[in-house]
Amino acid sequence: MRLYITGGTGLVGSNVIRLARQRGLEIIASQYGPEPEWQVDYQLEPLDLADHEGIRRSIRKYRPDAVIHSAAILDQIFMDQKRELCWSLMVDGTRAMAEACREVGARLVFVSSDWVFDGRADLVDETSPPNPVNFYGVMKVAAERELGAMEGLNYGVGRLAGIYGLNYAAPSLARKENGLGFDFSVYVIYRLTAGLPAAVWTGPKVNDEAHPTLASDCADMLLRLAQHDGNGIFHCFGSEWIGRVDLAHHIAAAFDADPALIAPTRTDQAVLDQMRHIGIPYRTRASTERTAEALGRRAFNVAEGLAAFRKEWDEFWN
């Protein structure tokens, strides 16, 4: 199987590459920006998602069996300030990718997010109507709908949530608390294992409760989706939701660290000032049962994910 991956230098993409290579797949990974620190045997392909004709040329060149489109902008403030540019990258670029996949007969797996929801419902599933509260979510919903409306496209939307793990393309990247969930678990591990306090933000502008998802486990779900024969939306994230402070205590237990170093604290005021016009889903609880049935397994729960991550962490750094 020939697999084309966008966002290969990111947390999700680097784990997809690593797992796909272990399974003997032929890999083409798009690159935009600096080269990865760590590389397995795969083809690097320069790609700018703003160059929509360049996307089409690249897919025609390699004619992959499947494309996992994980490239995305994650900076909420940048997206809110540069809406036209970001729309071109994340919505129009996804449409161009889908058109190219349809042309060559490739299956497209588009990586979306639980942030298509507003975080107010007690429970949502793959069929629940989205209601995004920020521009990132708006763009993800728009891209999902582009795919759903495209006749003749073989596709799956893999929504992710609370991703954590080792970014094998940039393992030395610094982590910090940002209230949004990105890298939260790794930040807590770095602090606690060094014997340092780990601030855990609570309160406004924080995604306080979500589904922690180990990146390598998510990679398995996305690869399963790439080989699945059904179109639609799939929740490819952890099977259990949990609050941030409770998650920090689970991390401390999994990594034999002192839970007394966990320090719940109010959201940083500078962040509140910067993000005063940007909505953040406070709580995202979602069912994963439909996806588990379709893909043949459920994703890890909190304890399973952290146990697997502890093993990955020790193997990589020791």
C-alpha cells in the first residue's frame, strides 16, 4: 500500500509514519518548513497547502492508494487574525486534496477535531450536528462538509481529541501549559519527572474535559480508517473522557512522579486577554461506539493510553 501523509512533521503525522513504516507501507510525507529531526525510510515531498494546483500535481505524481491529511494550523490567535489565509489552507486546500484523490482513485482520510462541537452537550456522537465556537472549528466543519458533498469521493473523516505522545519528527520541541490540550500530558511529564511543579490551568478559555488520545493509538485508528471501505465521520479518539486535574494525577501515577507537584491554577491572564474573542469548548464528551464497531476496536482508555505511553517514553529516551 502506498500512503501519502500531510503534516508528517507533526505529532499525529510522525506517529502515522512510524507505525505505517513498521507495517511495511510505502510512505510519501509532505513537508513544509524545517526538515524533521528524526526520519525513517520514506519519501519527503515539499508541499504548500496554499498552492492548490501544487497539491493536485503531487497527488498525480505519486498516485497513492490512500492519503491521510493531517496537516493543520493549531494557533488559535493566528487563525482568528488571518482568516482568509487559513481558509485557503485548511478548507480550500482540503477540497483540492479531495479532488486530486478522486481523480487518481485514492481514499482520503481527513483529520478533523472534536472542536467541531461547542462543548455544552452531555454527550455527542458521530451523527450529532456540529456547532463550533471558534474559527478552527468552523474550518473543520466546512472541510468535512466539502468532502460529504463531493460525488464519487472515497473518504473518511477521522475526528481527533486531546492528542498526546512523542512527536518523533521533533522530540526536543519544548512543551508548555497552554490550556488547550495540545502537548498537555507531555508538559506535565517533563515537569513532574524533573521534580518541578506542574501548573494545570482551570477556569475560562480552557478545554477542561476531553478524551486524551495517545498519538500512536490514534495513528492505528487512522490507518484502519485508510483501509476501511465506508464513507463518513469517525471518532478516532480515546474511549474515556476526563478532566485536566484528574488527568495530571493519572500521569503522575503512570510515571511514578509526586502528585503533590500538581498545581491547579487559574488561566494565565495574558492568555485570557489574547483570546477574549475566541471561544474554547469547555467540555467535550463524545461516544466512540460507532467508530469502534466500524474499525474493529476501541481506542485506549486513560489508563491504557498512559501505560502504553510510559513504555514508548522509556524506550525512546533510555
